[in-house]
Amino acid sequence: MGRIVDVPLIYERSVPGRLGVRPPVCDVPVRPLAELIGTKNLRTEPPHLPEVSELDTVRHYTRLSQRNYGIDVGFYPLGSCTMKYNPRINEKVASLPGFTHAHPLLPQSLSQGALQLMYELQEDLKAITGFYAITLQNVAGAHGELLSLMLIKAYHESRGQGATRKVVLVPDSAHGTNPASAALCGFSVRSIPTDADGNTDLDALKKALDELGEQVAAMMLTNPSTLGLFDQNAQTACALLHEAGALVFCDGANMNALVGVVKPAEVGFDCMHLNLHKTFSTPHGGGGPGAGAVGVAECLEPFLPTPRIVRTEEGRYALAYDFPQSIGRVHAFYGNFLNLVRAYTYIRAYGGEDLHTIGEFAVLNANYVLARIRHAFPPAVDRLCMHECVVTAQAYKQYGVRAFDIAKRLLDYGFHPPTMYFPLIVPECLMIEPTESESKQTLDMFANALLEIAHEAMEQPDLLRNAPHSTPVRRLDEAGAAKQLVLRWQGEVVYPHEVPACAC
Ligand SMILES: Cc1ncc(COP(=O)(O)O)c(C=O)c1O
């Protein structure tokens, strides 16, 4: 792998014999390790770790961390992937020793606090979504999609229709994880188009239902959609699906816009996932650990994963396993517990009364950005948007400038780019999600930067085509990075017993 940064690798800082820590000398006689675990389990060579002082190590990683862009550094308007402020109170509560030292195998009598927190979070999410029951076991949005489809499958199987209901309808604007989850769960996928107003195309939906009849198991509908719009046809779509004996899953990754304002269960959805790591401010990025939650209507409740967290008649909290129709576990223990603590803290810190301001400010902020930039970047569909605005940069194609170039140029202005080229149905798409946590001043600085860049696109297109100019690295081979996962530097250090670095 070529060197792309001027920070030496930690291995290049290594000096034989240099120590970072000096382990305490133990004067109690100990049994040799080989005796305890057997010689065949001991490696014969030293582990080829870099030999560096503590100070060098601290400086090395601090310097690297300063080259990252994160939500704590600046505005991060990544639409659909909601990077919102993670309040420090969340971290404070999640690091309380009672939570960090809680072992998942502790007896229930000694885990009452943790169980109570999860039970109360379930109750909060029930109140927010309107669903009959909640599970916290899934650890990502996509995991929640899969779990929801597993529940739908179990529901059809319990009615003797498992073998016939094999098709899941997915809008053409859906996040890629939707069709992937359906396929992983053994369904085939039929795409449903979006109409000119950005809603589910009801004529196309009716046609698909007529054609497929009892083959349809479910529809996966994202509301607000990935166009950043409230799907005004969602209620009718749910009714049509129910008439056809099928169920409707709501991709709730965009719940930010609805918190405290709309209860998805009342729209007619049968289940939905929530991304606690987006809507309820727990950290995400870099692949996790996330935290999902799935809410279900009464008809799906018997199939929820076990163990379930319940409150006993004596007011104690317990793990309950006796649900004969349950699909079983979908994750070890109870999900990513500390992220549940963070989500609970966020909800409590807001307080029940003010929860609706999450949705209201998320929508206000996105519409403010849209109003400031719409003359230069028109919206894909000309409507009030929800928590994110989806705009097109098509006008700059005639100058040889693409959405990608605009995104790269934003880095020079000190902003993380918005999501690009998603949803796929919008040409030269930029998807901007400010979140409720950002101030008017920040939104203005961002809008001003975008307008300035629009000007540059016409006057100095090369400036954009070669951007970024001010970052530690310039344009990277992003496709190569995704397809050829070289995650570990190998250089001169030889790892005789280990798998090759490229594990793609
Ligand atoms: C609309 C939508 N659905 C599903 C997902 C999947 O969520 P996760 O990344 O937690 O698996 C995302 C992710 O950002 C999303 O934006």
C-alpha cells in the first residue's frame, strides 16, 4: 500500500527495547503460563508489536485523531446517515460503573437497575411509536429490518401461508438495506415506483397487488421517505396491503422528523425499526456498535425474540423466555446495552413534554437550509421537506462539475459533505440532513459555502474538479477502498501464522 500521509506509522517509530509501560514485578510465586494453558497454545515468536514509549504512542494517536473529521469537530450533514450531536450527559451516564461493570451473566436479582432501564426504554419507545410491544435486541437498522421480516414470516407461517407469501414490495427510493434484508430472509423483491409528488405510486402498488395476490408477504415503506418527504400515501398503502392479507414494515431510520409528532403505528404500519444510533443520539459511524429497536403491532407480538424484559406483579424486572411462538434470539444477551443507556438518557434529558421539539426542529432546520440554497440547488420534489432535503446539482453538469466535485469542495470550506447520489432516482443528488441540534449560525455558514461553491462551479470548474485542496489527503480511490479491504499495514513485519492482510 502506498504512503498517503506524512505521519510515520507506529511501526516506523518502533525502537527495539523501548517500553511504554513497565509491568509491576510480581513477588508471589506463579505457575508458568505453559503449565496453565499448555505449550501448544503458546505462540513461539514474540507478537511483533511496535516498541514505543507512552509519550510517542499518545502523540501518534492524537495526531491521527486530529486528521479525522467528526461530529465533535464540525457540521456533518450526512443525509440518511444522521450524524447528530451525542450529548455528553449520555456518555457520563453510560460510563457509570454500575452499567460498565454489569456482567450480562449476573443473576437477575443483581441486574435490576439494568433491566429496569431497558424496560422503561421499551415503554418510552412504545409511547413514541404507538406500537404494542418493543424489542431492543437488534443492534442496527438493517438488523431491525431483518428481524421485522423474520417476524412477518413467522406470522404468515402461523397462518399456514408461509409457503405462498414469498414476495416483499420495496419502493424504488428505498435504502439498499431494504431489498438486501428481504433477500436475506428468503423473500423475492418487487420494486414499486415513486410518483411525481414523491409518494408511493398507488396505481403501481394496486397493479402489483392484483398481479401477485397472495404471494405478497409485506411491503417495506420508509416514512419519511429517503426523498426526505412524508409519504402522503402511506396510510392508503397500509390499507391496501392489509386488504391483500399482507403486512407493512416501516423503515423508521428517518424517525427524527416524527418524534413526538406522529406515531407510525397510527398510520397503519405493523412493525418498524428505530435507529437509536440516529434518532436517539447514540454515537454511530465506523460501522457500529449501533442500537436498533423494533416495535410491533399486537399480531406480531407472539413472535418477538426472547428473552423479553418484563415487569413482574411484585414490581421486579425479569427476563422472560416462555413465549412458544418466539423466533428465538437475534443477538447475544440484550443488544448493545450501553447504547440503550445513552438513548434512555437522551429521552429523559429532553423530558416527555419537550420531545416533540426533536421532530419540529429537525424539520425546521432542513427546510431552512433548503430555503437558503434552493435557487442554486433545486429540490428533487418541490414540497416542504421533513428532516432532510434532497436537492440536485444537475445544473452544473454543463460546466463539467458533478455532485461529487461539489461534495469534495465542501471539505475545503471545513464541512463534511452531505450524502451523494442517494436516493438513486435523483440525478446528481445531494441529500442534506442538518438534524435538530444545529444552530442557525452553523446552517447559514453551510448554506453560504454551498452558494459560494455553486458560483465557483460556473466560474472556476477546475477548482472543484480537483478539490479538495486543503485536506491531509486529496481524492482517494473510494471504490478500491471499499472493494479491497486492506485493513492492516504489513510492511516489513512478517506474520508467519496469520492470514493475509487482504481478506476481501
Ligand atoms: C433509510 C435507512 N434505512 C436503513 C438504514 C440502515 O441502518 P443501519 O446503518 O443502522 O443498518 C439506514 C442507514 O443509515 C437508512 O438511512
